[in-house]
Amino acid sequence: MSEQLTLNLGDLAAVAAAVRALGPLRSEYDMIRALQGGAYTLPQLYRIAELTGLADRPGGRERMNNGQLRYTRRVRAALYSAHRSGWAPRNGAGWLIEGTRESPRRALFVWLPDDPSQLELVLGEAWTILDQCDEPIDLVFADPPWALNRNDTSNSAYQRTYTRNHDKVVRGYQEVDPAEYADFTHRWVTAAAAAIRPGGYLAVVTGAQQAARVQVAAEDAGLTYVNSIAQPRKFGLRTTRRFVHQHWRILLACKGKLSSDRRTFHVLPEFPAGRNGGSYPVDVWPPLLENRRPGLLRYDNALPVDLPSRVIRSTTDEGDLVADPFNGGGSTAETCLRTRRRFYGGDSNTESLRYTMARILREVVPAITAARSTA
């Protein structure tokens, strides 16, 4: 993993004393600005807030629904606010980590001052991640496990059918027992439905074998069916005793009525042209290449970025909040960074968080910076 994930700080008490010496702190925002963009982990920022007395402001030590103290949320909100107003870490981009680099529990990404994106990663099960979100979500985009017995290396259908080199695959992929898949799906989809704002969306990427189960769970949770989208992919994984799976299925459901004024819908320019020359929003999308990353470290079964990009650009506006409780290889987080949406998500696999943090620093930030410099 990238060495850029190393964050540091000296004596917290000395830092807190220096911050207090600058004058009275009226808010967590004053504290963040006084620190002038140093590299701090979230627990260190919380400790500074305690040492400077900010945790004892009215309501600061009240517990929220997710069990956290209210002042810790104020610290994170102050980071967002300072970021939007021009503050950035000295090195330009970095992650504020709760936990350690080897075992992060939560991570907040801070980047250049002209970028409104907010990326936050949380370690946990999908329903827990969604329950802990601090605000209503505009879009929950998810690519959950498909219950293919991927962890059975001896005789599973997945291992017999698909031919793939796993030497450079990130460890720790969390599979679901097929016998428990219905309960698993119902639990996380119900949490997603509760977290989505009125007019917001749930978009779930599945194989055809699980699409019906996900749709039933979404409708049971009170969501309204919008579309079942076929996303063809070129050169699907070769099979020997069945037809090649050469498309993803995307269930799109919304919270509330289809006629709701709060439901966002954009027709994308890459859709086919209609008779009048404009884009025609068909439910069979232009094909995509697999996300192979030959010779590079990769996350098992990561989606190509163009897939979440199409869903996100169709159903949200810039600045909207997108959540992904199955972060995996971080394709959704990368898309949000590129399309100027805010991102909140996570995974039950620690390696998913570490891989996403390292790849965003090593690959995504340089690519976006280079694109801006040539624009």
C-alpha cells in the first residue's frame, strides 16, 4: 500500500496549547483552521477538541443514534466546511484515518480546495454502514456479493466455471452463504430504503440469477420499481459448460412515487440517438470493457468505473450524497471524486478500505490533476 497513508502528529497537549494561544475557539472550524493543514488522524482531532474544551460545548457529549458523541460529528463537519472554504493538507491530498494504516476503521479524504467532493470510508457490515450515515442519501449504489461460493476453492461452480488468475487479487473478499442470501439481501436493502431521502434512489448491480431476489426485497422495503437495466460487457469471463455471462443487471428503484418532483433523472450523452437527434434513454446500455488491470493489483470482481458513473450521473446532481455499502475496489468512490459528488461508504473487508485509499492517492488524484492541467 502507498506510503502516503502514513499520517503523523507530535505531542497533542502541546498542539492544543498552541491552538488555544491563538485566541478563543468558538467552534470546531476555528480549531481546524488553526491547525493549518497538518496530517492528523480523526482520534487525534477528537482529542485536540477535548483538550481545547470544544467537546464540552452545549450538547457536545450527547450520544447520537449511532452511539457516537455529537462533538465528533462536529469535528468531521468542520473538516468538510474548512475544505470547502479553501483549506487543504500540506501535501495536497490525504486521508485522515481512525484506527491504523494497517487496520483503518474510518477514513476521511481531504483534497484540493476547489473540489467539493467528500469521501468517507467506514469499516462494517452494509446495514451498519447505512444506519450510521449522518444525513439522508440521494443514491445508494451497491454491487453486493452474488452468493457464488467464491471462497470454496475445491469444487464450487465458480472455480470450475470461471478461468482467472488470482495472484494479484486483494485479500479478504467477503462472500455470502447461498442459504443465507435471502435474509442478507432483505437486511441490507431494508437499511438502504430507510437511509434514502424521499425521491432518492437505490441502484443494485447483480447477475441475472439474483436480480429477482433483490427486486422483491426492494419492493418489500417500500421502494418503487423504476427500471431493470442491462449493461452489456465486452468479453465476459470465459465459461466451459454454460453461456458466457456478458451483461450486468442493474435494478433501479426510488423512494416514493415515480411522479415525484424530487426524483432526479438525466439523459446521458452516450445513450443512442433518437429519431429527433437527441439521446434516447434505453434500458440496454452501450457495452463496457471488463476492469482487468493486467499486471496490477486489483480487487476481486471490481466494476469498471464507467458503470457506476452512468448510474450516478443519471440519478444525481453535483454535490449530492452517494453511498456504497459494498465498497470493494472503490469504483463508486472514484466516480464520485471524478464527477464532484460526495461519497459515503465502506466494506466489511479492511483490505477494501486500504486498497481504495492507496489507489485514490496513487492513481486517481494524479489522473484528475493531469486532466485539469490540460483542460
